[in-house]
Amino acid sequence: MVAYTFDNLPGSEEDIDFSDLERKFAVPEQDETLENVVVVDNLPIIDQGKIEKLTGALQKNVFKNAGKFKANGVHMPLADEGKTKGYAFIEFETAQQAQAAVRLGNGFPLERSRRLQVNPFMDVERYTEVEDEYRAPPAEPFIDHGHLKSWLGDEFARDQFATHVGNNVAVYWNETAQPAELITARDNWTGTRVQWSPLGSYMCTFHRPGLALWGGPEFKKLMRVVHPFITHAEFSPSEQYLVTFSSEPISTEAVDKMLGAEEQHQNPFTADDEGHSVCIWNVRTGTLMRSFALPMNKDGTPVKTTWPQFKWSPSEKYFARMTHGSSISIYEAPSMALLDKKSMKVAGIQDFSWCPRVLEDTRTGAARPEMLAYWTPEEGNLPARVTVMAVPSREVVRTKNLFSVFSASLHWHPSGKMMCVRVQRYTKSKKSRFTNLEIFRTGERDVPVDVVELTDSAVAFDWEPTCDNYRFAILHTDDPTPPPTNANGIAMSAVKTNVSFYAFERKGKLVKKEGYALLKTLPNKTTTSLKWSPHGRHIVLATMRTVTTCTLEFYDADFDQTAATKSGNPGDAISLLESAEHYNITELEWDPSGRYVVTSASAWRQLADTGYILWDFKGQQLQKIDIEDFKQFLWRPRPQSLLSEEQKRTIRKDLKSYSRAFDEQDERRLHAADAELMSQRRRLVSEWETWRTQVAELLAAETDKALADGYKLPIAADNEDFVVEEIVEEIIEEKEEFI
């Protein structure tokens, strides 16, 4: 301001120069929006002296991965008595950090009974400016994709399957007496492979930009997941969530460039997702729930990981992943927050698995907590250990110490009431190995453990899915070392193996001590794979992915009940129904009904004789399809039956009457197909006769015209003889030799 004297006083206030004061006391211009501010509600009401401590807890535990608060950027309004009101305004450095804070903090369990509510401040301001008069939003057009379970209503109760051949993907209705009925087929439908969801509602196709879900009667596109270079996908048990993995870490800039300027708004990633490789999506909305980075070692290298990256509990309330050798991280859904805000340290952990069912308390009938099992190896003087733990309490339900352990694998029975730990152990000399089966009866109180001791090594294990006596089959051999394989995983030779069946025997008049008993052993096999029918009783023993042998054996575990009753050994009922071969077999899969089996030879494993064969459960070949460049055959899964056990027993009791009705239906369908074929043949014969009549009339007309023009027909020789030779070939003997 200019210095004034009585001689140079300004004439009015407007003539005074305040520019120097304005510069000195200028207030910085405020941003037009407060996009970097969030409102955090449902905070505990505390004294003013504890605000700083609560602020530090929010920064460290809740918003650590979102970004830092601005200096003096946390404001908690106070009530008249000097306590907070239970909410706060938090200012971040950028709007992107505020968006991440909303995603990470909303629903966060600050305490066991307190979950935070985090919203953008601009939303609060926007809601205060809502007009008094309600205006209905424009109605979005309804897009009918059809019923996702429509195929279950097929009048003939047929199953569907998908094939991937070359660049073509096709979906068919399964038929037995006639070729499969095509539903739809499309070229370039997928970039790499095809996958069904666990309940069959969706078909997944994999592409460079991400993954697409298809469904409904016409297989329309239902959703697109943007995750470039995706290689793996896994659904939660009830198909509510989808986990995807890409070997290429997420880059928002690269995704924007791939989508193009017009579709950049479809980029689901923010700066907080940069460098992550695993994503979890809500299947119904397509929303990205959360992304995860791969675990890293201290030196910055990725920790050894396996797929699936996350394993889901049967209720889908929890999902977990393991950091090999150090910890298990259990997360809650739908908040995607870490349970109890910390991982569980488990030194040396090698593997874990959820119980596949939520069990009921045998006394009260109430649902028991979900269970998770894991095992750790020996370390120093500490033995190896198998632990069964309740979730979310993390209470240990049962442990079992093991010694001289080489490796172990966990096998839950589908009912969740049994869990087998297949333990590979060293002999005292450490020169060879053998197997113990530690079977935890998780459905019983105190979880008793049965031990089955083998003299050799079990290399495969498979529970019978529906058997009341918890029957299982194992594949065991004296030499557990796998034979050498080529680049495609095909073994150059077969190993001699044995197949044994075991069942649980309850204590009774003939059984003094309950536990598992050997039913039967099938020696001197070359079997490499065991596959029970989804409904039990029938099992296929297959020699797959070997150059020298390719055998299939179809067994019925309850076939000869007369022999079993006579001998008193249930194992005598196990009978071979049929033996067969499928050259170059690489895959085997039962259909959901347990009536049919498909064996296939994929071009991903070997190039010659690709295709598939359809068998019934008795081992009778129904169809053989040889296709060049055949890649995949996938049965469409079915959800669990809605019938009660009592209704199922009633159906089994009246099965003969149902069978007669189904046989008559099949006969009518077969006759209808034959009638259609005969009708087509009659139509072709009629067309042929019509054409011959037309040609004969045309020839007669042309002949009459030629004769009228003076043409003379040649005279045929009456006494000329004609000799007709006919050669007939007959196969007397046929012999095949394999070299």
C-alpha cells in the first residue's frame, strides 16, 4: 500500500490501492470438487484425546494400500460432551487414492461387530442437492438371455457336451443310438480353450483381452472380463465369484491402449491394481471385487504358487491362499478383507484344502463351523503334522503327528465326513518309500483317525462319491518313480501297478473292531488312472498317456452280490464287466448321470489318431468319432439334485416301471429316426423316378423329331452274343499285427 499523507489522501475508498495486502493475505483457490475426500462412518465414539491413536490405526490397518492422508487431513466432529460423533472426513492426496479407500475400507471389519461405511464426500454433497420432486430414471431395456438352466428341462433328460476342434467350438445334445444333435457351432469362438462353470450355468472362452461368459438356450454372451493374456480361471462352488490369473501383471495404460479410446471407460483397473496378476470378479454383475499380487520372496522373486490360486469354502463366505512354506491368508466375502486383519503363520506349510461340505452337529443338528486342513513337513526335531482347523475361529479341531515323511496329499470325501491323507514315508534305511493312509473321520465327534498301512507306494487315490461305507480305490506300485515322458507328457513305457479296494466296516457281530478293511486287490495291471462314476458303484481303470499300452477296464463294485454273500467278503462282488482299448488315449471323463464315459485323444498331447469314443457304463462302445486336430471334449456339469433322499429311495424302488417307460420312449425316438430316414429315402427315389420320366419323355420327343427329319435308326444285330464278366472278392481270413 502506498504511504499516504495529508497532502495526497485519496478522494474515495475506491481510489485506495490494496494490491500489496491482497497478495500478502491471499487465500489459495479451492478446487471446484472434493473428489479426494471420503466420509468414514460407523467409527467408535471416543474421547478427544484418543483421536490421534484412532487416526493412526485407520492409516495403518484400513487405508494402508490406498495412500497417505494429507497433513491435518482427518477431521472428526465433536459432540457437546467432547466426544466424537462416530464419523470422520479424511482427505487424501489424489482422487484415485480416495476411490481406492472406498473400495478397500467400505465394509472393513474394524472390530468383530463393527464394519466401516466409507463413501466419497461428493456423493454426500450430491445427495443433499437432490430435487424435492422425484424423477424416475430412464428404464434400461431388458435383455433376455434365456434361462441359464434351460438345458435341464430337456424332455429326454439328455446331457450336453462341448467339443473344441481346430478353431471351431460346438455344443451338442448327447445321443447314443444316433449321431449327437448339434445345438450351435462357431468358428474362432475361443482363443485357446473352453471351460464350463462347476454347475454348468456358463461356458467360458479365453481370449487375448480377457474372458467371455456364454449361456442360455442360444449361448449368448452374458459378460466380458477384461484381464489381458488370461491363462487360468476358477469359479467359486456356487458360481458367485470368478478368479482369473494372467502371467502378465496388470498395467492400466496397456489396458487402455488395448481397449482403444472409445472403450477405455470399460477398463476396470485403477492405479492400485498395477502389477497385480490375480483378480476376483462378481459373476452376476461383472464387477472387479479385488486384485492381488503374487506373493514375493525377500529377494523380490515370486514365491512358488499353484493353481487354483485361491480355494473357496463350500459356503463361499471364505477363500484362502497359501504362501508356500510360511502362511495361510484367509479372506472374507463379499468384503474381500483379510480375516482378523492378519495372515496365519504356519511354518513350512506345503498344502491345504477346505472341507467340501458344511457339516451338521450330530446331536443338535446345527451347522458346524467350516473346516480347513493343512500339513507341514518335519523340521529339525519337530515331526510332520496334519491339522484340521475350524474357520473363522481358527480353533484346532484335530492334529496328527507323522514321522519319516517324504510327501503328503489331502483327499476329502465329497460328503466332507472323511478325509484321507496319503502319506509317502521313508523306510528305516531311507532307500525306499511306502505309503500310509491316515483317514480322519471328520463327521464324528473328536475326529478319530484310522490308519491303513501299505507295503508299497500309493500313486493315486479316489473316493467312491456316494457309497455309505466310504469305499475307495488306490493305485499302488513297488516303483513310484514315474517313467520318462516326451515333451507332451506321454510316458515312453508303462509301469506295473496294483489296484486295491477298501471300505469302512462298522463294529458289529462279525466285525470286532471298526475301521477300514481290504476288499479286493487286482494285481499286475498297467493302470495309470482311476475314475469312479459320479453316482458310485462303477469304476474305470485306464492306462492313459503311454506309448506302449492303452487299456480300459470297466468294473462294477456291486455286481456279484451272491458271491459276496456266500463268502462273507463284500470284495467278491467286484467284477470286471468289459475290457477295451483306445489307442493314444489322453483323457477320460464320466458324464454327470454316470451312464456314459468318454475317452479322448487330444492333439495337445499327440498328433495321430485324435478324436473320442463314447462308452456306456458297462464298457460297450456306442460311438467312435475320429477328428483331425481334435482338442477338447467337455461334459456340461449338472447342479445337485433337488430331490430328497426319501424321494430318491422311492424312485429306486419303482425303477423297473420307470425303465419300461424310458425304454418305450427310446424305442419311439429310434423309430421316429428310422421313419425320417425312410421318408428321406422315399423322397430321393421319387425324385429319381421323376427325373427318369422327364428324360424318357424328352428322348422320345427328340427321336420323333429326328425321324421326321429323315434320320434312320440303326438296326440291331439279332444273333450277336454279349459276354459279361463279374468279379467277386471274398475275405477268407484276416489277421492284424502290431509292431
